[in-house]
Amino acid sequence: MATSSLSSLTIAFSSSLSFSSHVSPKPNALSLPRIRYPGTAPRLRANLPTAIVAAAAVAAGEAVLEDEIEGVSLEKYVKSRLPGGFAAQRIIGTGRRKCAIARVVLQEGTGKFVINYRDAKEYLQGNPLWLQYIKTPLLTLGFESTYDVFVKAHGGGLSGQAQAISLGIARALLKVSENHRVPLRKEGLLTRDSRVVERKKVGLKKARKRPQFSKR
């Protein structure tokens, strides 16, 4: 009798073990397949409308960066305002300073500044001096809220690019009217600053600095 009861307990215990082996150790964890949406790769997002990019990113569970969406929308805005690109525009001016080159396009608007498809204040890091450089030509003629400025700049640093943009805006304003030459010239905004960094010489520490001479 004792042997039969022991065997029945052993069978019940083994059946309970076999049942528990099929149970998931984490019953609350759900594994869902990750859905890939076509056209949401980073290299293809620039070619899609902003709403589609945001919706696809949210549906795929990705974090939507406001700066990325804003950059895409601003780039599409500039391309819509400049059909044919910068070279195809009528009111255009090129400015240079040090190693920086800036191509500037003026269009009638409300005073927006866009540099390399970014807001001017963001691109110039909010520096008040650099922002003053790019606004001076329009402020001189009272056109600060009359034209929108679109800039494509490269080379040099932000300081050189800001001064190159100032010269480019002044030259573009001459294409609007030749009467703008006198006030712009009076403020020195049409003068090309040709100063550049002097090259280092062989045997010297910099362009002119020499090693210290020791007699003994």
C-alpha cells in the first residue's frame, strides 16, 4: 500500500515538472516582430515629405528628432523659393573673406536669414557680433524687413563666413538699384578685405616669429 502511494506521488510530481517546463519564465513579456517600413532609412528621409517621415518613424517605434524634421522642412522650403538653385537667381552676390566664400540670394520677403539650409541665428551660434555683420547692409538701407536672404557658405570659420555674407549682401543690393552704392560705400560695406593669414616660413616658428637666439 505504501509502495503504490509513493509511486502515485512520483508520477504526479513528474507530470507537474513537465508542465512547468513548457511555461515561459517571463509570462508578462511579449515579443513582437519589428516592422520595417520602406523608405524610412536615413539616406531616403530627405526625399520624403515631413509628415510621412514623422509618421513612419513613430510607427516604427523610432524617436523623432525635431531638429531633423525642421532641417528637412527648411531645406525643402529653400528649394521651393529658389527654383533652379542659387545660380539661376537674378539678385545674387558673392562675398569672400579670408578662406570663406558666401553666395547670397535676395528675394522679397519679411527678413528671414537662411544659411546652408539652417536658421542664421542657429548657424552662427547666436553670436551677436556675427549676426550684426550679416544684418548691417540691410539696416543701412532700411531693408531689414523687406528681403529674405538665402546663403550658401563654405570655407573658413564662422567669423570669416559672416563677413563674407555681409559683402555678398551688399553686392546683391547693388543689383537691386545702383543708387545703393553711395550709402553702402560710405559705411565701407563694398570694400573687399583682402587680408589673409601669412604663410609659415621654413626655419621660423610662424610667419615671422623666430626661435630665440642664445649666445651661450
